Amino acid sequence: MHGNGFNFHGSNLASKSLNDGNMMTLQMTATATGIWQAICHVNDHLSAGMDGLYQVYPKGDCPLDKLSEN
């Protein structure tokens, strides 16, 4: 997650390795506004399109509906 770190089991991280076939949920409190990349650094994965963008709006300026807290 470029631009913003995340919390995983009480540790603040910028990246996390995953083995094939695994998945995990990460919780991020985004504070750096802008458009950022979320990518896989495994070259075969990146060249096959395993990348995406996410946008962080300034506090109070997000045009999206608030997510439920459940």
C-alpha cells in the first residue's frame, strides 16, 4: 500500500508478504491524501496486472457514503 501503512496484529507495516493461496484483511487508517498504488512486488504478478489504485480524500471531503462499522 503506497502512501499509507496499515496495522497487522498490533504492528504498523508498509507491506506484508503472503504465500500462494492465502489472503488476509488489513486495517488502514489513511492519512496521506491523494491517489496511491496497491501493488504486488512479485514481478510475474505485477506484469500480469496485479496492481490497483486507491484514493484518499481530505477529511470531510469524501463524496462516498460512509461504510458501516459492523
